[in-house]
Amino acid sequence: MSEVHLAVVVLAAGEGTRMRSAKPKVMHELAGLPLLGHALATASSLNAEYVVPVIRYKKELLADYIRINFPDAIIAEQDEIPGTGRAVECALDMLPADFSGSIIVTSGDVPMLDLETLESLVQSHLDGGFAATVLTAIVEDPNGYGRIIRSNDGKFIQIVEQRDADAEQLEINEVNAGVYVFEASHLRTALAKVGLHNSQGEKYLTDAAAELLHQKLKVQALAVTDNWLVAGINDRVQLSEVAAELNYRICEAWQLAGVSILDPSSTWIDVSVSLGEDVTLLPGTHLKGETVIEPGATVGPEVIMVNSRVGARASVVKSHVTDSIIGADATVGPFSYLRPGTELGAKGKIGTFVETKNAKIGAGSKVPHLSYVGDAVIGEESNIGAGTIFANYDGVSKHSTTIGSHVRTGSHNVFVAPIKIEDGAYTAAGTVVRKNVSAGDLAMNVAPQRNIADWVVAKRPGTKAAEAAQKAKN
């Protein structure tokens, strides 16, 4: 399909009051992208000469998102005149006056519309020499949608909005899907003749199709074969329904690509996630953002992972991982919390109830239990004892700890940064390390243990402990 004379208009000016939200409807997220992001991604994938989103409500928020994520898009602002027809007129004003190609019109709240459907729609439109093509859907419950009116021989006549439909028209179950293809010159002429004479006082884009028919031009209506592709979102119930369907399709596509997903209903995968062959996702796994899981890795159950990478054959169990890198054959969890800047080397381990932040842990090194590792660099094949704290904050500034390779640190250590523990060193259990430790040295705090005889019997008389102690002595 030729892209030279093609423009895409994405309608995103509405507030979406039924969402009952402080943010615009099209900025609510679905599979990791705002609804508008899905629509613009599909529009951009057509390689059209122009992509024109039309905004109005909280336009600064939408404009910032568009400029950052779709910098080639041309933003149009709808004025005070209401209606989809007026929105498209505002978009046309942003195109060159001599643009004479085809114009696709889509909506920012229809996230599942795909490239294949749009390409097929445009091809049918061009092959038939139509002035306009309307995409429709045949639904069980047409309530709330504009009805498609056809002649007895099946030819398209007009679209009647529900508010303007009579009783007979309301029984029709073929509805307007809100996706169109127009020839630019015909669209400009038709919109100029469309008025505001309807129950809402709006300038309807649908009236442009009727005007083209009035001009004896060819207009067709094509029914989509998969209604989910044109499912619009007006409230949070519909948002959750479309989210579930889209996620099911994402999971299905990954399963067909060689990923084992034990329970797709509890596994959520953003559209931007990448998975390798023979990856296994266990129930309750949520993969978000730019997460990459390499071949053979196992993630789950109950893992939330955001913008992170998991190496081949690694395992992550019951953990929360954000902006982190987990090396090949490494293990994480259960109940680990990897915060941004964590890098775990190949065959390394971050174990039970361990929190890390801005920590680079070398290949084969382990932080097995009950520890906090923040602002640290750990070399290779080192072991951090249970209950260890990297004390990186002095109340004013953050400081770093460096631990070399083949280091063994005792349980219940505190490393008071900034310090360096060199290769091959040991630290004894219960040690608070405040000074650098040279290679091969043992660091320990010398504090002789003192036992006070019969303290419990004297100071806690009548307690179970005192009774047990007295019994033991007797």
C-alpha cells in the first residue's frame, strides 16, 4: 500500500467524564501505554506522511506526552465548536492546503485497532474508488452507538446517532465503529456543509459521509470481523474488559512464540516487554515497561518487574524488581526487593528478605538472607552474611561501600560507608565495620562477653524464666 498520500487523524479532544478521573480518558493506561499511545503507535506504524492527533481537554498534558513519545506527530487543537466533524476540520487545517490523499480518522480511545485492519480498510477504499469508507461492527447490544442505515440492497445510506434515531433505527445492531477513510478533497467540501442541527448541537463527522452520498459520490460501510479491534473505552469497566482481552492476546502471542505461561489470567505483560524462547512465567507475574527476559529464565510466581533485564536461565521468585539487571543463571527471591540500579552478576544470588539499591553484585556473589545492600560494589564470589546492613546514609549524604572478590562477611554486620573491604578478607559475626579492611585480614569488634551470675533469679523472681533457671540449677 502506498504511504505517499496518506494522513491519519487521531481524535483525542474529549474529557471522558464517565471515567470520573482528574486526567483525560485517553491518558489512562492499558498494557503499559496510555490509550492515546496505542492509537498513535498504530497510526505511526502506517508510515503515513502525516499523523495528526486532535486535543483539547488538558491539552498541555497531552501535548507533552505526544512531543516526547511521537515527535513527528502534528498536534491540532480543537476550538470551542463541539463535535467530531469540527475536530477533523481542525486537523485538516494543520495539513498542507494542497494535500489530496486519503485521510484515516481513528479515535484515541480505541486501543486495539491494529495495523492489518487499517491497511485492509485503506486498500478496499482505494480499490473501490470510494469518497469515504466507514468501518462498522455488528454487536449484540448497540446501545450508545450510532446506527448504520442501509438500503434494501445493503448499500450504505447514513449513520444516525442514537440520540437522533427513531424506534425502528434503534433496533439496528450494526453500529459505527468510529474509524473512517476519506478522500481529502471530498472531506473538506463535505465538512463545510455540515451544520449543528442535531440534538447535541455538535458537528458530526458522520454527517460528512451522508453529505458525500447526497453529492452522488461513492461511500461504503465495511463490518469488522473482530469487534474487539474497535472496542471503545468510556469508563473504567470497559477499560478493565479491554485490558483483559488485550492481555489474553499478548499472552497467547508469546505462548505461540515459545514462552510457557501457566496461568494467563493472572499473568500481565505490557506490550513493550520482550521474552525469549523457553521462558517460563508462573502465576501472578506482572512484567512492565521495557523488561527483557532472556531464553530459559523462570519468573514467578508473584513477581512484579519493571524496566528490568533477566539473563538466560535465571530464576526470580516472589519478588519486586525495578530498573535492575539480573545475570545469567542467577537467582532472586523469594521476597526480595531490587530497587533501581541493582546489577546482579551471572550465577549470583539475592535471597530471602533482601533489599538492594544502586548495588553492583559480581558474578557468583551471594546476599542470601535478611540484608540491605545500598550504594555498594561487591566483587566476584563473595558472600554477605545474614542480617547485614550497608549503612550508606549519614543523615546528610549517601556514601558507597566497596567489597572485593572472595570476601566472607559474618552475620549481623554493619558496614558504615564509605569503606572498602579488599579481596579475600573476612569479617566476624556482629562486627560494625567503620575502617577499611585490607586483603586477607579479619575484621572484628573486640568486646568480651560478660555473664552476670544468677541475674534472672535475682531480678526476675517469679517468672517462668526464673523458675526454669532455678530448676536447672537444682
